[in-house]
Amino acid sequence: MKFDRFSLLTDEALPLGIHNTLRNAAIKLIYNPYLGLQLSASVYNNHLKSDTAFGGFSANGANINLQYTYGRR
């Protein structure tokens, strides 16, 4: 996603970049070994490139979940 500052709506003193690019990527895997049991894992990356004095950021993360649902379906 590429977005530029809305110059009409923001003040020049705000630390917002004029040219900004945001990239997100994620992948998720789900495994159901038994009825009612679910194992899932996901990884993600978020990256912001900006021309501000603060620059941008890059964030990486991972999630692992185990869920069991008891009862009838």
C-alpha cells in the first residue's frame, strides 16, 4: 500500500512523511488431526518505508495456537 501525506489535512510540523509505503505479508497453516482439535501456526512481516526523520519500521512475528472444541457439531 502506498500512501502520501494529505497536505491539506495535516500541518507541516507533524512528523508525517510525504512519501510512505506500507507492506504486509502473512502466512497461516492450519492442521486438524482429530475432530474438534485444531493446531495453527502463522508468521507475519510488516514494513513501513517513510521519508521522515524517524524513518520507518519493520516488525516480524509468529503465533502458535492449539484449540480444542468439546461437544457435538
